[in-house]
Amino acid sequence: MVRYVANKFFYMLLSLLILISATFFLMKAIPGDPFQAEKKVSAEMKARLMEQYGLDKPLYVQYFKYLGDITTGDFGISMKKLNQDVSKIISDTFQTSLKLGLVAIVIAVVVGVLLGMLAALYHRKLIDNVAMILAVLGMAVPSFVFASLLQYYLAEKAGWFNVIGFDKPLDYVLPVIALSAQPIAFIARLTRSSMLEVLHADYIKTAKAKGLNWFTIMFKHVIRNGILPVVTYVGPMTANIITGSVVIEQIFGIGGIGKVFVESITNRDYTLIMGVTIFYGVILMVARFITDIAYVMIDPRIKLSGGKEG
Amino acid sequence: MANNQTKTSQDHVILTSEDFRKIGTDEKQSEVIQRESLSAWRDAWQRLCENKIAMTALIILALIIVASIFGPMISDFNHYTNDYANTNQAPSSIHWFGTDELGRDMFVRTWMGARISLTVGLAAALIDLIIGVIYGGTMGFFGGRVDEIMNKFSEILYSIPYLLVTILLLVVLEPSLGTIILALTITGWINMSWIVRGEMIQLKNREFVLASRSMGAGNARLIFRHLLPNAVGPIIVTLTLSVPSAIFSEAFLSFLGLGVQAPVASLGSMISDALTGWMYYPWRMLFPAVLISLIMLCFNIFGDGLRDALDPKLKK
Amino acid sequence: MNKKRLLSMLALILIVSTVLAACGSNNNREGGASNGAGKPAKAKEQVLHINMSAEPPTFDPGLAQDSQANTALKLMYEGLVRLDDTGKEVPAAAESWEISPDGLQYIFKLRKDAVWSNGDPVTANDFVFAWQRVLDPTTTPAPPYAYQLGYIKNANAYNAKEITDFSQVGIKATDDHTLEVTLENPTPYFLGLTSFYTYFPVHASVKNNAAWATDYKSMITNGAFNLTNWTTGQKLEYTKNDKYWDKDNIKLSKIESSLVTSGAAELSSYKSGQLDYAGAPNGEIPSDSIPTMKKNLPNEFAVKGIASTYFYEFNVTAKPFDNVKIRKAFSMAISRQDLVDKVTLGGQIPAFGFVAPGIKGVKDEFRTEYKDNFFQENYEEAKKLLAEGMAEEGYTTLPEVTLIYNSSESHKKVALAIADMWKNNLGVEVKTENLEWGVFLENRQNLNYQIARAGWTADFNDPMSFVDMWKTGAGNNDSGFSNAEYDQLVKDAMTSQDNAVRMEKMAAAEKILIQDEQVLMPLYYYTNVSLTKGNVKGISVNYSGAIDFSRAYIE
């Protein structure tokens, strides 16, 4: 088990190094330089800016310096948000995204599992059909369409919520709904199929036959086993929430890291693009790493030397 | 290992009470083969046909594809000519889906958009298929050191978040249909290669392969005559399900302004364009949005149905 | 079974904690501050809600260069003079000034009751410090608008390291409240320039703190408002500065700005009552919704011309546009009125000249004194000119023409529309190509194009800001245009003290540029489109579209 984890961890670091290198060299491959503007910047001024951002040095020097800085958490200085630390921008805005993301994850898991369970328990009944139609719709409608509809009808027209902003608890409602729709849909489907599997499993039949009461069966066996696959969805869900968040923050004017990411792309703020990309990469890789470990630990069908489940 | 999603299908047959029935008095009758014997493919097809929802999805998909090819032709308009006298017109008998902010006909544009979106989805899936089959096939067939190294490489590549790489690539490259497809496939083929690898490993130790090998069949014959044809099922399912995810990714990129560039439009970029004014001109968002949702829906439902049909272990 | 549950819990906890650990040590700072400073004031009255589509890239007046920073800095700082509603210079940090008869020397008398937000008096030395900082070649990052101070004697030389002794630069504090400025040339618009943010004073304490303007707590300002809260990417909050010398004329107690990028969301927010002001220059009313807004909210909707021109420039060194008749033909063959009425929709004004309206002339606006009737749209004439031009060059078919523009929704719309008009009115197929910003600029600056989109906004309120850029070899002259007569006219205007003569020379130069040579085809003069709630008064917008909320109030 330890060897397995160590192995996975090593490869995660290797992947991270590749991502950092790819990001670095791709950014360097962009034609033109970052200091161009409609009103021309003089050659002399440009030279000074290049020097100030260390861009006048040979590429490999810049690369190793960047690698070294990253290990200390220093992503450099933003090129468009003057004098601002990229690490500080990331940490400031990530807090906002984290608040939004965590609420969305909790809602997605709770609602998704509930929907899936109901659908499984009332298999082929009205509830099942309604839940599955909702789930399918959740997966089929692009999140920016959904968010835009919510914003117009519930905020601008009905006036129940603020159109933009993220200060009061009420401001969370629309972005969270928009952000969790897709994960809810996925979790509901996942839970439903695994619950159905469990409900038909032999040991449940045995439990029924033994005369255990319904609640005990439900809580001791069905639910617990039925929602296990949801844990393995942690990695993909994190990715989903992050990409979703990029869109949602933009639409609702939330100062999260997703909004910063989009801005950095439109502004061609190279240091910021690199910083956010690598930061996202770390989160996603860590999420995937955890999923991998959890998957192996939970699924008894995957056996590792010495790590057998009871 | 842990990454392999296909493992989740059951290793055992599920028996429900419906699986049991009382055998009648005449036991001999039960020995008679009741079902005519079918090839695996016809069997799967029959099961697919019985799945009404999946068939509906397939039919809708076929209609959408046909419409996206021929739809623009039956209209008097084209997708690029501006008509400033008729901007933002509501749907009418002249412009069936209305017009956009430059007076272009939305009916033609919607189907052209569907064509582009489908092209992106299908091309990305196809490239994934080609690379995935070659790479995965090599890993699975040769095994040993080759497999180990190639597999590690793909695992590392896979753990790099693909959307980030895609976005980075599109920041660097000029966004065009080609570069978008390229960016979407840069890591998209990995999943496919694993599926192929898994199938190969499973199949190559089977008796019929051994038999063929002992009769002197070469590698090429083994791969193309025996291994690939038997792995087609899972490959097709993966292929079907990777189309909608490519379409969605392109829509997301369009939202970021990194999708296909004007005058070419995809469904995603049309929706993005409409986001600023759909409250006043709802048709500009309605038609592309409904269409993209329908495409997503149908591919997913059909893919699921296909998986059920091709996986005999789930047969009831 | 317990083990499984434990593991799933563990997995979740791990995720959350990794994610938390990644956001560093300063977790609580922002949250604590926003609760402390923002919330308690419940007073609904005199709070203005605005939106900025992007966070100002900097709050440092010396480094600023965009309209977002302009709006913010106008609230937070005050220069020597201020422009009032009518664009006239009125006393601000300086209570009076004297200009020498030769127009070269300015003596500003600073008011004694002006203080910084930390209580220090605002002195002439603060201006010297700020200006020296902008000109200092070692300032990091290099102030992009250093050239805005270039009218001051030896300023450019000091900035370019040609002289190292700052005392040779024409900026002197003769005492705490007297600032003496000597100019290179008589510059009639210099007084107005001192209201621009590059000329704002900066507190000397920032000298050794490069990050001083990245945290609202370390900003020391002298304007009507202080920045009291800043949630990155989400919200800015300005509170009235009670130490401001003119605080009795400041009625707003607070200005809150959201930071949403999407024009649609901004408009939606305005309509739902969350915002008091929407649109240019800090935000945008989507052009799709302009007609509806104009109709539904006629009393709140406003269009104002600003000193900015949208045009296509020709590469006069490349085929086929090295022929003036072909250039003229292309310029005549479009309908600018249709373009603004049906494509851009923002009430833009069709342009037939280069100097935009709103720029001062001798007595009135330059554009009123010298009409922009340099040419007329005429499709027949255009076709004739094209045929003549082609004959002169010996073309039987016109070489392929490509129009380049930088990727943006609005540029795309215009480019497609113009290409369409050329096709219909001139019978010429023009390829349109959108390029990423960096590539676009590189192509344009290296004369690697045929026709390119361009825009120009006045840096100061004088036609010179427009005619200066087409001098031979000027930094922003990307057309390859070089004309000795033109250069001479600009030079004469620059050294003359007589305003009437200057205007005459510059008008003559513009005539060469547009009527004789058609170096560029003007398309339209930009406008600011905005919505203001009926009860909000006192917002002032100057000639260049810069907005000043400091004297606004709510009725």
C-alpha cells in the first residue's frame, strides 16, 4: 500500500513538472511580447520592461529561476496588475472560489445522492423518471446557458436575488445552483445505478430473508454501499466544479480565481496565466491522486499486495 | 489498475426473482432451443432495437446530422451574408429561425453551427480513436517492457488536466477549426488507448488467439483478424461517448473566446454571441441551445444504450 | 465496513485541507477587513453604485494608463487643477497659477489646507517627487505614460538617461507651496494636462515600497475619496475623505463598484436597481440592447461623443494602396451612416476627418471651426477612381486585399460589414482576417499589412494629439506615410504661440492627411453610451470620455 501511494505520488510530481514546463515554454512561444499596446511603447522602454521582468535573460536561466521560485510559492509579479504578487492574487481569489466550490460540492453530493436514492427506491416510478430527466437535462445544457437563464428570470425579472455580487448568503443561491447542476446530474445517475446493483445483490436478499427490518437494511447496507462510487467521483467532480466556476464567476461577477483566469487570458497577462494554470493543475492532480488512492482502498475488487479488504 | 473505468462492470451475473420461473411439467420442451442462434453483432443490434429510448436518440441524431448537411441547402439564404435592413428579426415565414445581429439567417446559421460542432466532436473522437487504437494496441499486444513504459507515459500525460493544456494551446496558437480539434485531442486519446489495451490483454490469452498463433498466424493477422474485431464493442462505446464531451469542451472554449473564430460559427460560439442580447432576441439563443442540448442528450443516451447492448453480461 | 467509511471521510478531509493549505498564510486578512470597514454603515442615502468591467490594473497614478484606473484615481487623488463640467480648468491642489508671457513658465501656488489622508500637508515637494518618479529611468515597472510629462523642459532627456541631474529638469519647488514648471515649447494645453493622473502628486513615503499601491491600507491619497475596501476581482469601495479640503462640496458618502466583466450582467444589474450607473467608460451596454434601452429608458439613456476616432489605415507602401486613387475609392465606397445605424448601434458619429469632436479650437471646438468635409461618399465616383487607379498601376485585376483587425466582437462586426459594403458598392472582394493582439500589432507596426483597423484617443485636449502621430517616423505612424509639407506644418504648429495660427496649420495638415493623401479612412467618432438613474446628478464626463463621480449626488 505504501509503495503504491509513494509510486502514485512520484508520478504526480512528474506530471506536475511536465505541466509547469509545458506552461512555461508555451507562454514563451506566444508571438509578440507582452508589452505591446495600441499606443506604441518605445524600444528603450520595452528593453527596460524586459529587464525588469527578467525576460532579457537566456530562456534556460528564466526556466530554472521560475522552477526554483515556484517551489517557494513565488509565482512572480503580474504583468498587467502592476506590482501585484501572482501568489497573492491567487490566494485572495481562491478563497472566494473555495467558498463557492465547497458549497456547490456539498449541495451536489447531498442532492445528487438523494435524487439517485429516490430514483433507485422508486425504480421505474414517476420519481425515477422525473429524477432521471432532471439528471439528463443537467448534463445536456451548457452551464453558461443555465446560469444566464437563472440570472435573468430569478434575479432581474423576479428580483429575488442580486444579479451580481457575492456578499450575502442569498448571493450564493444562483451561482451554487448553476455550478452544482452538472455534478448533481452525474452523482444522481451514479448513485442510482449503484443502488440498483446493491438492491439486487444477494446479501440484501439474504438480509431481507433473515427478516431484518427495512431501515436497518437501508442504512447498514444499501446506502452505505450504494454511495461508495460517489467517492471515486471526487477527482472528476473537482475538475467539473473548477471549469464550471470559470464560467459562473464570470457571469455573476464573483471575484474568484476562475474570473482571474479568464481575465488573465484576455489581458495576455503571462505570469498570471502561468500561475493560475499551475495552481489549477496542482488542485486537479491532488484531487485525482486522492481519488486513485480512495478507489483502491474502497473497491475490494482491486487487490494490492497486502491491502486486502475485509 | 486503478484508472481503468471499464472494470466497474460486474464480474458476476445478477439474478433477480424474475430470472427464475417454474418449469412446466413437460421438461423436454425446455431443452428445445427457443431462440434462434445469432451472431454477437446481430444479437447486440437486436438488443439495441428493443431499447426504445436509445433508438429514439439514434433517430434524432441521424435527423440532426442529415439536417446539418442538407438544412442550409434548402434555404434561400447563406450563413455569412449580412443584411443590415433585417437585423434581429423574429422568426417568420422568410427567416424560419429569425436573424442575428448582422441580419444573417439563423436557420442556416444554426445548422451550419451544428455542422461545425459535430465536425469538431466527430473529428476529435476519430483522431482519439486512431491514436488510441495504435497506442493502446501496441501496449496491449506486446506487453512487457514496451507496455510498462508506454503505459507510464500515458498515465503521466493523463494526469495533466486536459482543459488547461487545451486553453494554453489555444492562447498560443491561432484559434481555428484545426487547432481546436488538435487541442482537444492532445490528451483525449489516452482513455481510448487504455480501453484498447485492456481488451487486447484480455483477448490475447484466449484460446482462439492461441489456436491461430499455433497455426502460424503473424502479428498483423492476429491483430487485424482476431484482436481488433473482438475489441470493437468497447471501442465504439467509448467513441460515442467522447463525441459529446468534445462538443461541450468546444462550447466552453467559445465562451472563453477561444473557440472557432468568425465568420465560422459553432453552436457554442453562437450561444456565446447571443448571451448579451437573448432577453430581447430569445431566438438567437433558443435554437442553438436547444440543438446543442439535444445533441448532447442523444449521444449520451445512445452511448449508454450501446454499452448495454454490447455488454451481454447485463442481458436480462 | 467502518474502514470504508473512514476512508471516504479521510478522502474528503484531505481534499479540503490540501486546498486550504494551498491558499497560503494570509487567510483571514481579507475577510476580517471586509467585515470591519464595509458593513456597519447602513445609510442608504448618498451611496452610489457603479460597475467597472475590469479591476483597475493599478492604483498608482504614475503607472496608470487606462480608463478604469482613470475613474478610480480621479476619486482618490487631486492634481494641480481639475476640469469642471464644461472642461474648464479650475483650482484644485493649486489655488492659483501664473503663466509667463512667452508661455514657457508656470508658477503654481498650492493651497495650504490640502492634506494627505494620513494628515500630512500636500506640498510642492510631493509633486516634484511624483513627477521625478515617473521620469526616473529606474522606476519599476517603467511608467508607460512618462511621455505625458515630456512637455516639461529636459523631461524626455532625463527619462532617456541623456542627463542624470534632475535639477536640470524644469520642475522646482521654490517653497512648500510654490511649484515652478518650465516647458520645452509653449504648450497652450499644458494647464489642462496637469489634471491628468500622471501629473497627480504621490506621497513620498512610498519610495521604498514597490507594492504600496496593491493594498488599500497602504495607500496615502489626497482626493475626495479613499479606497476603503478592495476584494480582488469583485468589489471596490470608496468612502468620502473627511480630510479633503473641499469636503463640503462632496455629497456622496460612499461609492461602491462591482467588478463584473459581462455587459449583459451589468445591464441586468442596472435594470434590477442594483446599479445607479451603467455603461461607458468603465463598463459597456451591449450593442444588441442599445435600441431597446433607447426606446424603453429614454430619460436614463445617454450618448455622448468623445475625442476618439475609429479608422482603417492603409499601408501606403504596399500594393495596391500605394496608389492614392485606390485609397480614395475604398474610402468613398462605404456608407458610414449605415455602419453606425445598423452595426455599431452606439450612436457613433460618421467620421470624414481625423480630429475628433470635443477637441478645443480657437474659440469653439476645432471640429466646428474646421468642418470634416474632406471627401464625400460616392459609389460611382469610387468605381471611377478605382478604375483610374488600376489603369495608372497597370492592373487588370486588383491584387488580393486583406483587412486585418484584432480579435474582438465589435471589431469583427465592423470588419464584416465594411467588407460587405466594398463587395456591393465597389465590386471588390476583401478578405478579413482577425489576429491575436500581439500578432496584430506586430504586423501593423512592421508594415506587414494592407488595411488595418486602428483607433486613436486624444491624450490631451488639442488637435496636436491627433496630427502629431502622422509625422514621418513618429512612433504610432504605422502607415508608412511620409510627407515633408505635413511635417513642416506640424512643426510650425508646435513652436507657434498664436493659437489661431496653430489651428490653421493643424487644419492644413489634416487636409493633406485625409483629403489629399487619404492615408487613412476615418469610419466614426466614438461615443460613450450610458444609463444613469433619474435621481443621480452631478456626474461629469470630459472631452475624452473620462468620468468624474466625485461631485455626484443622489436626489
